[in-house]
Amino acid sequence: MQSEYANQYNAGGDNALIDGVLGTEDFRTGTWQGYFDTDVVAIVDLGTIKKIQLLQINFLKDQRSWIFLPKEVEIYTSNDGEIFKKSTNLSFPIPENEENVSIETMKLSKLGNARYIKVIAKKLGTLPTWHLGYKHDGRSWLFIDEIQIK
């Protein structure tokens, strides 16, 4: 991890995003890593150069609890861990005023050969004007669970 997760939402520590334990729709279970008003930057080392057929990343949306999806996610690949090539950039829709809780899974296929995968999930930041916390200079949380690479 290159960014700092919140201590109270550590999901078990530095390797939690690749431990195989999937989070539920309840963020209090301890299986999500939470980031307060910061982007998530994570690099996964596969050990050797491998053909990447599928990359999946789970994000939690629980807007009542100030947990929003990222604005966008950038994926980079590298063979040496120093020079990264941008593979894709995915944008999420502008959040609407809704109360449903959900796990959103981002899936990418056929990323080619790489040893390292860098994920940058960009925070929403300031809460939308319709959110109760907006009037209190509220900032959003970003919860990420499992980065799965096959």
C-alpha cells in the first residue's frame, strides 16, 4: 500500500486487499479497508511476470455512512515495478441521493503480461450538496476490499 488506510478500518493490515477474504455490505465487519478523504494507491506484486486474464476490485457504497464509490479508477501494469504503463481509466457516475447499500465490482479482462499491478482509486472528496454531511464540511470515505488477479 502506498496510501494510508484508517486504523479503525484496516481489514487486517497491509495485505488485506489480497487475502482472499471478501467484505460484506456491512462495513463494520472488519473486512474492508477504509480511506478517509484520500485516494487509494496500491501496488500488487505477482512475484513473476504473468498473463493477466482478469482483474476484479470491490468497492463499498453506503452513502448514509459517508462511504462513496471512487470518482475514477486507474490501472497500470509493469514488469519491473518502476516503469508503469497505464492500462485503463474507468469513471464512476456522479452519486445520486440514494440509500441502498451495495458492493460494486470493477472487472477488467485481458490486461496482458505483467508482474506488478498498480491501482489508483480517486476519492470523491467533499460530500455532494444533497448529503446531510455537506453542511458540516463533510468529506467522503472510500472503502475497498479485495483486489483479485487471475
